[in-house]
Amino acid sequence: MSRPHIGIAGAGLAGRTLAWRLARAGCRVSLFDARRRDDLATASMTAAAMLSPLAELAVSDELVFALGQRSMLLWPQWIAELAASGTEPVFFRQQGSLVVAHAPDQASLEHFTRLLQHKLPDASRSQVHTLDAAALAQREPTLAGRFGGGLYLESEGQVANDQWMAALAVELDRLGVQWHEGQAVERVEAHRMVCAGQTHALDMAVDARGVGSKAQWPQLRGVRGEVLRVECAGVTLQRPVRLMHPRYQLYVVPRPGNQFVVGATELESEDTGPVTVRSVLELASALHSLHPAFGEARVLRMNAALRPALDDHRPAIALRDGVWHINGLYRHGYLCAPALVDDLAHKLLA
């Protein structure tokens, strides 16, 4: 049998990962994207890539939790598969995460804990551990003496999103995926893709353009997210840390080379402009409050991008007028993407 030709519009996290799974399964794949593959101003690159199914359940629902739990099993498998093909290794760590709060914000941590215990399935409650100051210091020595305690969420983890996206790009080239980059997708139809004025015939079409798919999926909206990347030799963290605050949760995610990805903002706005001074001040001041050594951190990059969201904040797969759509990953992109991509790949290969 001849290999099916599948066209994917959008080379972000979902589109690029799906292209890899399909090409690896023997499909002929064409990938279309308005941006260049190394563009940093995308939702896929404006992310801390925390893998936190437990913590996210406090602000999401059972579907996101289930997808996250499945993805936690798929991430190490898929990273190992990429490494076996000869790509550069992708940083992945699964040593849990911490949730802490300064004394004035202790009520926020207590509310978060109650909400989480209420929503967690019985089988997962044993993965949430309340720590006193001594136990917290043992888990994360850098935070010794800075907090009266916190939560340890067992089995949570992180992945280096920039390394994942770069490794996929290398592997897609090796697998012979035809990549139309830097060319706007004008129309996605059941058996064709119109890109940069040219029509490409396909056996199947997938739309994974995020907010760029609003014309085909009117319920989509963009939610602005901003992150800060810093380098700080004076702080060592073994795992992601969330700092509770009455208005937002700051998260600090360690990366190799004394780097940290810092994020918190989530704005109901489709503004695509640069990071604002207000956001920089809020992120930086909260980061400094986590540990004063961050005051000497070097700012490497500030990013803002729109995360695609549906009204129920659930990621979704849908078949509309002969076109498969994968979208709505919102703030749960790296948490849910493997399970969601795996589901869609099975549908396309059935």
C-alpha cells in the first residue's frame, strides 16, 4: 500500500510532535507554518514546560488530569526514542515539584491544598506530601530557612521545551518531512492545503495552528502568557517551585547551565506585543522574594505569546468538514500534548 500523505498546518508543539509520530509510523508528511522553525515568539517557546498534573488539577478538571497522567508516561518514552535516532539529548527530570508561600500568603497555600485534596482521585492523594520547614530544607536546601513549610507533589516533572522543539526539527528532516516554513497557510480543506498561493493535494489534513485557527474554530481565543528566562549561579534548585500569591502563582523552573524559566502572567488579552514593564517588575520582584540571590540573575530573554484556549479550557481534537483539528492546549500544552497527539495519531492511522 502507498503511504498516506498527511498535511499539517502549524509547526508548534502539537503540529511538530504529530508530524514526528506520523512520519515515524511511515506516513508521508508535509508541514506548513507561517513562522520559521527557530522562531522564539511562539506559544511553544513561551513556556516553562512544567509537567504538573497534580498542581494543575487545582485550576482544571479531570480530563486535563487524565491527559497529564498519560503524558507523564509518554514523555520519557518519546525522549528516549528521539535520543536513539541520534538527536541531541533533551533535558527531562521527574523529581516532583514544590509549592510554597511566604507567611502573609499562607492562606493562599492552605486554600490550594484543600482544593487539591478535594479534587484529587483517592489513588493520587498519597502523592501530595505536607512538609514542615525541616523537610522542605531537606528536599530543596536552597530554600532552607526561607519558608515555614510547603507541599511536595510527587512524580511531577519538567522538560526543556526549546531542546524538544529543536530535536524534533532535526528528526523531521532526517525522516524526510517536507517542511514549508515561513509561508502563511491561507486555507485548510479536507484534501488540500493552500499555502503561499500554492495548492497541495493531500490524503488527510490537520489544522494545528493554535490561535491561527480562529477562522475555522470561532470558539478559540488567545490568552497572553509571558515568561522570563534568567541565569543565576547563586541558586540551585532540583525541581520546579511554585510560589503562591493572592493574585497569581509564580513558578520557577530550573534548567541546565544555572538557568531558570520564570512565569506567572495569564492575561485575557490577544495583544501580541512585547513583555510589559509591569509584568517584568512583578515577575522579578516575586523571583527575588523566593531567594535574594536572584537579585544578581542575568536576564537572558523575555517572551510573550498567545496560548490558544476554548471556553472550557480543555484541549480538544475535532473533525470538522473533513479536517482534523487539534487545539485549545491553553496553559497545559506540554502537560497534555503527548497524550493528545497520541490519540490523534491513532485516529489518522486507523
